[in-house]
Amino acid sequence: MKTKKVAGVEVPADLDMNGFESGKHAEPNYSFRLNLIEDARDKINLYFEKTSAFNRKTNSYGLKHRIEGAIGHHLANGELIVAMIGEGYRFERMGINCRFNVSSRSVKELL
């Protein structure tokens, strides 16, 4: 798998602001906002817990909405993915989105 660095995090090369392989759906956008990725990482570290299995109840797009509420700013799907990978979460791709090994309980607690 080809990779690149975004905000100091090694991510798949086809990840952009919208998610994985978004060029199939829209013009790719690589204008990642590093300050928002760092803010998201802080909240992920504070609120979310890792599990051994992938969470089948939510995906990166759903998680981005939870983190947006915590940081008070719009966050792109790709920025959330970078932040989660940067905090050591494993991912399983699902088209433009992905699943993570994040606890459902910890996600529910972040309303």
C-alpha cells in the first residue's frame, strides 16, 4: 500500500479531505487543516477507547460528526481519518469511509 504523511501521520496515499478514493466522486482535495487534525486528536485521546474488534455500528463519517461537536468546528471526513490513525486506531476501509476499532460505549458518551 502506498502511503504519504499528513500532519506527521502515515496514511494511505489515496486519502484526501473527503475520504478514500474520493476522486471517483469529486475533485480530490488535499487541503488538510493541521490545526483541526490536532484538535481532533486531542478529543479522540480524551474521549475514545480502543477495542480489539472494528466497530460495525459507526464509521468515519459518523465519528467526524461526534468530534465536530467536541471541537466546535467543521471537520472533514479525511481529517477525522488522519486523526484516528494518528492516535493509533486501526481502520477497515468501506469505500470513501472506514471503520475503526473504537468502543461503542465511548462513542455514545461523546454527545
